[in-house]
Amino acid sequence: MENIYAALLLHKLGKDISEKGIKSVVAAAGAEVDESKIKSLVASLKGVDIAKELENASLVAAAPVGALPAEEKKPEAKPKEEKKEAAAEGLSALFG
């Protein structure tokens, strides 16, 4: 995660997102430098417009709750109520 934060910091500062830059930021923060993860991150970010991706991500995060698809609720409450009503009708027939 610290590698991603380092890449975002470099982007924010207008610096080149390179292995050397990410290594220096992570090392300066006092975190452990994992060169294989840094190489993988730099390779995956090649050709990506980070500003555009951040803009899209912030639009999703700022979307109102109603705009996001809600989970479908299972109609369990209705059948239970019907069973209770049916049971109550059966009891009233006994006591007339």
C-alpha cells in the first residue's frame, strides 16, 4: 500500500513515477522497500492517466447513496405475516 501512496505523492508533486522515485519515498517514510512490488507497480502504471483515474474514483466516492445500486431484499417478511394471519384465522374458526 505504501508503494501506491508513494506513486500518488509523486504524481501530486508532478514528478516522474519511477522505481527510483518510489523507492526514495518509501525509504524516507521508514517503510520496508520491496523492489519486486515496486517494479510491478511501475509497470502496471505505464500508459495510465492517473489524473483521469483519480477523477473517476472521486466521482464514484462522491455519488449519493441512492445513485448506487442497492442490494435486492428478499421478500421474507410477507410470507411470514401471511402464515401468522392464516394461523389466526384457523384459531378463530375453532372458537367461532
